[in-house]
Amino acid sequence: MKQRRATAKAKGFRFKFIGETIAELKKVVWLSRQEVAYLTVLVIVIAVMVGLVLGIIDYGFTRLVNDVFLGS
């Protein structure tokens, strides 16, 4: 009998959780399509720039290690 009560409470909790989640999502101020596009492009540009900088640093260290340790 205790098992059934626990299951019923769990189901009630799920529905309450879903309802509360939907209520919170209604409070969210969503970005406009233009803002989303701008921020997406900004993130992609920054990611590419950071990737290039890290790639250049990696290449430099690779050359340094090859020259110092391998004498190439």
C-alpha cells in the first residue's frame, strides 16, 4: 500500500513540476529574431578567432619543440 502512495505522489509531483516549468517559461523575455542572429554570428566569429589564435600558438610551440629537441 505504501508503494502505491509513493507512486501517486511522484506522478503528482511530475504534473506540478511541468506546470511550474510552463509558468516560468511564460515569464521569459525572448530575444527577437534579429538579436538571435546577431549574437549567433558574434559567437561564431569569436570562436573562429580564438581557434585561429590557439592554432597559431600550437603551431609555434610545435616548431619550437621540433627545433629544440629534434633539431629539425
